Amino acid sequence: MSPDKKDKQKEFLNQLRPDLNFSLLFQDLPQTLFFAKDANARLIMGNKLFVHHCGFREEEEIIGLSDDDIFPPELAEQYKNDDIKLLSTGAAKNNIIELFPNYLGDPTWFSTTKIPLFNQDGKIIGLCGTCQSLDESSQFVRPYKELAKALDYIKENYHKKITEEHLAQISCLSVRQFERRFKDTFKTTSHQYIIKLRILKSCKQLLKANKSISELALDLGFYDQSAFTKAFKKYVKTTPLKYQKKHLK
């Protein structure tokens, strides 16, 4: 943007009332979750879809909550790291493809954009962002569309043995093309994604406490309890048993 146009834009924005709430634009926007956080990465605002997606009824219920209060540990850590980096550098994050579970714990791929919020002195005082479900949006990115069938297959069969060869075949790609597209789009391998999905599902199942951990491990597709515990500890930073005891208190 040219300096003249930037100055004109700034002059207009400076005339707006301080109490003007732009978030009202996002309240009923279809398929778009909107949120805002303060400098400590705690929620201060969210539209109806965001609030309901997180399992709450009213916006006031989420104010002051951190990602740790809402999401599984391994995802909360990822979200926090992104926020901390943005708050410290002021660099916006555009169209991040990431897993974002709903209140039932079911993970879905979302495209997330975050930008810093500045006060009148130019100091970063928080951030805001939008999330759009790639499952529901008509504006699919091309790589996601190419991998949609593979993702649907993984979602339905995560507890079974899944090979990259089969995923590539149903995506009409070679194995090498599939591996490259998957990693470029989701910043992880299909194998790591399957493991992560199993762990997300296990967090929900552990809270039901209706199966032993060894039974749950086999149901989720792990070779045995040891393999499950190792993967769980890698992503959640604790063992399945400790996680279960902590959250069933």
C-alpha cells in the first residue's frame, strides 16, 4: 500500500469511536469461528460459533480462560506456542492448517489466521483470529481437496493398520507425491497424524473409565499398552494412567 493510501486509511480509523465493536461482524458469519486474546493469551472475546465449539453457551464463560482450560494438553501447548511467538514478534500467521477439536473431543482440520492487536502507542496488547473448518467450507485449498478422501479414510479407520500406499491410492497420487503433499499441507507425516488422532481419541475414552488401559490400547490400534503409553507420553507429557486419575478427580 502506498504511503498516501495508508495515511488516508489511518486517518479514517482514528475517527472511529473507541467503543466500536468490530467483533459484531463475526457473530453470525457462517462457518467462521472468531476469537480474541489478551497479552497473556487468555480469551477475552469469541463469537457464538467459537463459544459453542468450545463447549460453552455464553461468551462470558470463556473470558479469562487459557487454551489449557479448554483443549487437550498436546494441542493447547501448540496453540500457546503459536500465540507466544505472535505476541513477541508481531508477525501475523495466515492460513495455518491445524487440528481444532470440538467440545466432544472430535478433531477437525481448520484453517486459522491470527493477527496482533495494538494499542494507540503501538504496543501489542493481544491478538485476534478466525478459524474456518476445511470440512465445511466451500473454499477448500487445492492440496486439502486432493487429500480429503485420505483424511476421511483415516478418520473412519484410525484404529486399524493404515498404509501410505493405500492412502496414496485413494488420493490418486503416487506414494512420493502423497507424502510430500501431506507434509506440505499439514506439517506432519500421515503416520504421525494417525498416532496423534489416536491420542486425541484416547483422551476422551480415558475419561469414560469403562476399559482397562491395555484394552483401550488395542482398541485404538496400538500394538500393546507399552506402545500406547510411549506415544501418549510423547504428545500429552504424562502417562495415560496419570492423565485419567487427574481428570477423573
